[in-house]
Amino acid sequence: MRNVNSQMSRRQREASGGERREVDVVALSHDGRGIARIDGKAVFIAGALPGERVIIEVVKRRRRMDEAGLLEVLVASKDRVVPRCAHFGLCGGCSLQHLSSDAQVEAKQAQMLEDLARIGGVSPARVLAPLRGPAWGYRRRARLGVRYVHKKGRVLAGFRERDKPYLADLARCEVLIGEFATLPADLATLVDALSIRERVPQVEFASGDTASALVFRVMQEPNGEDLARLEDFGRRRKLGIYLQSAGPDSIRPLGDTPPALNYAIGAYEVRIGFGPADFVQVNSGLNEAMVVAALAALDPDPGDTVLDLFCGLGNFTLPLARRSAQVVGIEGDAGLVGKARMNAVENGIENAAFHVENLFEPASFGPWAGGRYERVLLDPPRAGARELIEHILHWRPRRVVYISCHPGSLARDAGILVATKEYELAAAGVMDMFAHTTHVESMAVFERRR
């Protein structure tokens, strides 16, 4: 594979001084770049893969490491594949399309295990088989940037360029759910025709099982012709159209009330309703597999009381209610809690209670925190759940399932929990929620020591 298009700009080549080297790539960094060594110094190479012999050009020198562009692959990795997306290398949405799906998952599993050992000083007694969903056409939610570019004389819509603040000029996106793959180009054409084309900075896309929606962030009120164009676009594409003039509370539907958004978790006969800007897991196929695996790992008895922390709309809470005596869901966003309660009613679930609570401030916890819980599930944001460990020790659940969107915070929390000698890390594994990116989601299972 000698013909590899260089991802280096002319400016980078001029700044590099023209130094070219032939190197062996020995590892993959956490951000998806290949790592080589020159005279003992690490060199990070965008587009290179472990096991490859490549020609590079150094573009940036630092005290501890250098950065280089890939000019040519002399010996290709067995895991190298041809990227499906024509914009790969320019668009910053994906960084691993040149690596086979199997190798991507292996790299994420290796990172999770490395972080657990290096940061937390722990290793799981058992490594769970990776959870995988669709690798293409899987994104049911995305926030697309929009910008009128004067030099081009037109609007661009999509994701930022890799390592740059500019929007990539996209014709289509291969990871958006199938019928909306051309949404970046379609939105660019639509917004370009609006009188407020320079006052629309972003559009949020959300799709449920039977309906989809767009939320246009507008910094200026659209005129009558703009509204007509937006409504016509919604009718033609069968999309609910919403406008957002300020914060999330300002989101309002355009025209008639659009169809409700929802998705099913078929294994537990649950349907979750959500708003067009609400947080839902991006990969619907992986989400159901994750819920099923998490409940199997938690394994509640029919008489158990289960605690679901960072419960959101009830993604785990409502399925848990099908398997236990009582579930208590805690979430900091009052709007999400209100919708979770509504989802419980809509599903005929009466054994789920929801409370609004800032889970990062344990000192202010309400009466629910004084209860006893046989099982605990938590799905925190990137910051993790360090503040909750003392309460976990108080509740003394037999089992804890931790859903993580950041391996570093999971490793830190796992190390603290295991260091108490009360719990052991029984199992851990990754979930490929964001295929072709370096984003690592994982699941860890802790069991109380006997």
C-alpha cells in the first residue's frame, strides 16, 4: 500500500523544515494516532497504525514528543482497511475508519484495561466480551455545526475538521442513520436559502423509532419566507422542526406539534419517550444490548430494591422495574426526571420512584439516601462518580454495575472502591457505542466481598 494521500497541509510542510524519516509504528495512542520513536523520542503520526513501516514528515516539535504527518505506507498493517467515508482525514467526526472494526474494539478494550491497571491499580477478575452494535448508519442523535463561509460564498453544515476550528465541507456522513446520511449537505442548502443564514450556528438532529426531528438554533427570528422554507423541508423529509432562540427552555415546535420521539427496549417491553434535545444513547442497537447486559450483570432478585443513579429518562430504571420489587431513580435534571415519571406511567410501571438530586453534592442528599439498596446501577458523565463511593459503602449493595463513558474516571473510581476492601472488581468490558471514533464506553461489575 504505497499510495497513501498525505493529510498534511502546505503550511505544515513548510513549517516542518522538510525532514522526512522512515519509521516503524509501535503503538496506537488514545486519540487514534500511530506512535513511533526516533532516537528514543515519541512521534505521533495521524493515519498510521501499529505494525506499519511508514515514511513521515515531522510537522511539530515539542520537548517530550513530536507530531508528524503520514506520507507513505511502505508495509501496511493487516488491520488497515479502506475508509468508507470520502471525507475521512478531513472531518474530525471519525478518527479510526482506516482500522478494521475488530481491531478498533480490541484497541478500546486494551485502553480500558491499561487505564484500570495504571490509574486504579486494579484488574477485573473476568474480562467481558465486547458489546457491539451497528458500525455504520448508527447515529440517531448529532449536533451539527452550521456556518456561512464568506470565502466560499455558501453555508457549510456538519462536524469540525480534524484538529481545526473550521467546519468540514461534507456531502454526506456515513455514521448518521441511513436515510439521513446526506443531512449535512441538505442542511447547508436549506440554511443557505434563509435570510438569517449567518445567524444559525447549529442544528441538533434526533431520531426515534418512528419519528425524527431537527432543532435549529436561531440567533435572529426567521421571517415568513424562512419559516415557510423550514416547514416545507420538514414536510418533505418527514421531520419535526423546532426553533431554539436561547437556552433549552426556549425550544418550540414550528407549526403543528410534531410526532413524539420514542424508542423501544424490546427485551423488557418498555418504550422511552424523549424530547428533541434530550440526552439519549447515540447508538440504538448498542443501547438495547447494553441494557440487557447491565441487567444480566446486576441480576436483581424479584424482592430487591434497586438504586439507579444518573437515571436520565429511565433507560435502565424502567427495565429494572420489570425485574425487581422497587427501583429508585436519581437524576440532577428536573426536566428529565419529569419525563422519566411520565415514561413510567406510559409503560404502566408503578414500582419506580424518581427524585431530583445533584449527585455531586452528597451532603445535601434527601431521604432517599438513607434507604437500603440490594443492587446499585450508576451511569455517570465523564467526571465519574467519586463522590458517591462513601454512600455505596453505606448502602452495602451486593452488586454494583458501573456504566462508564470515560475509562480514566472509571479506573480512578474502581481503584478507590476496591481499595476499601469492601468490593472486588468482578468483571469489566467495553461497549462500542461510537464506532470509528476513539471514544471508549465500558461496563464494570463490582461485588461485595464475603
